[in-house]
Amino acid sequence: MSVVTVELLKEKLNNGIPEVYNVIAIDTSAGCGQSFEVVVISNTFQGKNNLARSRMVNKILCDEIAQIHAFGCKCYTEAEWSKIVL
Amino acid sequence: MTSNILEITDEEQFIEVTTNCRDNKIISLYFYSNEAKACQSMSTVYCALGEDPRFGNYLFLSIDANKLTSIAKNFEIESVPFFVFVKNDEMIYELSTTSPKEFVDFLPKLELELKVVMESMPERENYDELIDESDEETEEELNERLKMLTNAAPVMVFLKGTPSDPKCGFSRQIIGILRENNLRFGYFDILKDKSVRDGLKAFSDWPTFPQLYINGEFQGGLDIIKENVEKDPGYFIKSTK
């Protein structure tokens, strides 16, 4: 099994989520590589609640999440994201 | 040692027995009639339960509904066999069944439910009994147990550690949110039970803990609950209805 890295998470989400606009992945572990947070922006989340959105991400990253201790995930549509970053 | 099974002979005795019953016991009232055919096999099974070590937390009383009509009337008994469960002077459950197996199967479920719901009581008391350490649990039995656990309280949280001693920052945060919202909740420490820990991931289709259930329905992990509350401060009020 490969070690979980920010790059790996980004790559998998960029390939796995349809209509992906951006993926942000942060190593929040202070070095041990056991804790990550991701933000995924895609219009594919339109009309889906948070649970359904997160399940899409969890499915793509199931092998990685199983290896690490902590995982946070936030999913936005492009419109929702633009409100946050402005 | 006193027996856990008793035939009620008059109303006075009934009151005495039920009021002197030790606090943490569940009293099972079995209303029967010698004329009712369905009561025959039930009575045979019921009488044996007093000796059964699995049901030490129960006090089993039998009440002839035809003879002790005033008690039967008090409990509004309309048919036999009929069961009423009482704890701390409160009626907690009624069960109408002609199947001895259904009745016997129901006993551990009720006991489990009562334990989990008592979340705001001192932690850890009787707590380890919730944990199934037998290795023989089949997948079906595990799923049945998970179904029971996720429904054990209207608001049910599965966490690492206990509310007063969470073993992980995320679990600590979700307890904080539940308390801020003055929610009464049941909890289960998944670190104490590996089969629940692994099984619930598949059951909820969710890879991490904590996990929150409301009315038996999976709500999400910490991120989702946080966002739901931020988006809609009335989230808990609506979802716990």
C-alpha cells in the first residue's frame, strides 16, 4: 500500500470526481502523515446534500482513509465556493 | 438467594413486591389465564426464566388476569398472554405475543435499550455488558446488533472513548456540539468493541468516527454535523422530531 500524501489525494480526486473545478488537500498532521483535510469543488455536487457529497469522496479515497487516523472533507459547488472565497 | 419468579396472589402482595423491588431491576408482569390455550406453553417457559442466569436483571411476576381483575384492569389488559414491563415505578413497555420465543428474545433487547438510553447517568456503569465478546457472532447477528444500537436512543453517537473522556479530538468536538444544543443522547464507545467498530463502517457506509444517528438514521460525521448546524441552527430541532 502506498503512503498517503497530499499529491496522491489530489490526483485521485481530480480523476475520480466529475466536473471537478478544484481540489485542495492539506496535511494537518504536523508531520506524521496521519491526518488530512480536503476541499473539493465541483458542480457535480449540485442538488446533493452534504452526506451524499462526502460519500462520493469517501468512496474514491476509501483505501487512503482506511490508512490514516483523521480525515476531514468539505464539498462545494462552484457557486457555493465563490461565496466563501470572496 | 431469592427467586426471580413469583406468582401474585393478591393486590396487597403485588404492591409490596413491586415497590420493594430493587431499583435497577426490570419487572416483567405476565398476565395469563388458565383458560387461554395460548398461555399454556408461555407459562411453562415463563416459569423457567426465574432460574435463567441470563435474565438476572429481571423480576418475573405472573398474574392471573381472571382472578386479579383489579390489577388487570389497572393495566388495561384486554387479551392474554400480555406482558407489561415496569422499571422504577414506570411502565416502560408492553408486549402482546403468543410466542414464548418472541418473548424470550425480547428480554435482552429491552435490557440493552434501557442501558444505552441512560447515557446521562454515571458512565461506564454496567457498560461493558453491552459488549459482545463472543467470537461466534455471525454477520447477521452483528447487523442485528448494529441496528439495535443505532436505534437505541433517538440521538445516538458512536465515538472513540466516552463523553467525559473522549479519546480523539473529533469525538470531543461532536460531544461539544450535542451538549451546546442541549441534546440528550446515547453513546457507544467503539474502542471497546472491535466488531462494532469495523461493522459500523460498512453499516453506515462511512469510514470514520464519530458517527451520529438520529431516529435510527445515519446523519454523518463531525464535518457534516458542523455544516448542518451552521447552515440551519434549527437542524437538531427538526431532525430529532
